Amino acid sequence: AWSRRQVSIDPPLLDWTTGNPNTDRPKMMLNTDICLLYNIEESATCCTRTSIFDQNGRNRCESESDNECTRYDSDHPHWEASKAVMSYLGGSSQNDNNQPFYEAFKLAWFKATMNGMHDLKPVEDSC
């Protein structure tokens, strides 16, 4: 469950956090990450998943636990990106299968590093 966090007032900076934002190592995501799946322009103060609770029965959303972020409709221009994110998540249920992402990243990395390059050689084992 990710919810908005105000990082700075001047300049105004926002990001998204999960868990306890006051720890020495909070987890964060940028608006650009969250907006791939959620329509945060229409529901700016929201939580990505209001149905997740911790061991003590508290909602995992530190704020906005009653306002779930809306996802894109199929007629929205961001629908294709939203579908891609869901495929990387392994569908609609939470799981630890990162293989779809790794396969897509492997292909993208190959294209990014090999584009226009010919006669590449392996890196030597010594300096």
C-alpha cells in the first residue's frame, strides 16, 4: 500500500511511501512510478491498496486509508501502460513472480546497450 508523502514544502515536493515513513530508511516511489497504474491526477490524495492490514490489524495506509486510488479505465490513454504493469505484477493478485519483468528488462537492456554497436568484445578479467 503506497500513500502520498510531502517531502518538502519549499519547493513543493511529493513522493509516495509505504510502511512507516518516519523510519531511517523509508521506502519511496515517484509520481512517475505510481501514475503508470493509478490515475493520481484525479485522486491525488489516496492510497494504492486500502485492503492491506499489518499484524496488529492496522491499515497499511498511513493516511487516506478510506480513499483508494483509482485505476485507469480501458478508454484512457494510459491503459496500455497500466496493462503492462499488471503483467509485470503477475496479474491482479500480489505475488513474488518477477520473471515477466526480468524477461522484458533483459530484452530492453540488450537493445539499449547493443543499438548501433558492432564488433563488441568481452570485458577483460584484469585491469
